[in-house]
Amino acid sequence: MSLPLIAMLFVFPAAMAYAAASDLVSMTISNRLCLVLLAAFAVCAAALGLGWDQIGWHLAAGGLVLTICFGMFAAGWIGGGDAKLAAVTALWFGFDQLMPYLVWAALGGGILTFVLLKLRSGPLPQVASEWSWARRLHSPKEGVPYGIALAFAALLVLPDTTLWRAAVGL
């Protein structure tokens, strides 16, 4: 099995699942996770023989998303981990699938926010009151673990990306 295929089938999905789970239980997305995704992209791009122009466009997509998300973080609209995760995911997708990723992330985030606000309007079930992460998630003073929506969107869009098609030989 080739290195890019391993990255596409295992590393990227596992990192996204970890980001979602981590954001759910701790409201944090690790810098190390984002660095793993960055390194895996570099390995994947090199193994697939992407040209410097293609890599440049992927970097530009990631940089654009990082710039916009940093502004959103500075305004207090999203967390720093969400901004980094969105940017490193955009790096993987480039401009090719950036808009579908952002649209799915927005839709998933909207649904997640609606459901979370609805759940917060009622009492926390007794069984969940023992879990610190559930109490934090239920608190109206807390934000939304948007990493879940970002991971959902990333996994949904991944099979349509140029990198995926190159890795699986399509």
C-alpha cells in the first residue's frame, strides 16, 4: 500500500475523528494534531509528485482559510483550534474542494449549534451529570465544539479531492 493511500485512508480520517472527539470532550483541538495533518500532507504531496505550482495552490487555500479564521477567532466567533483545523484541512483540499468543504462545515455547524442549543434548553439527564465534559457541553456559557462539523465536512468531501483521486489511482 502506498504512502499517499495510507495517509488518505488512515491518517487523515483518524486525525479528523480524533479532532471531533477531542473537541467534544475537552473543547480543544491539539496543535500536535494539526502538525500531524500538515506533515502528512507534505508526505502525501511529495509521494504523489505534486508540482510546486500545485503545492502553492494548496498552501494558498490553507493560508486564505487561516487568515479568515484568524479574524473569526479574534472576533470571538470560533476557537483557535477550529481555525487551525479548518486551515490545515483546506491545505489538503486546495481550492478544488474548498467551497464544498466550507459549505458542508457551515451546514453541519448550523445543525450542531441548533441541536446543542435545543439540548441546553432542557435539563441535563441524570446519567450525564456525572460526566464533566457533558456538564461543560450543556452549559450555556460554553461555545460549540465546531471541530465536529469541520471533521464531518472533511470526511464527506475527502473522496472528491484531487489528492484522493491521485492516491487511489482514479
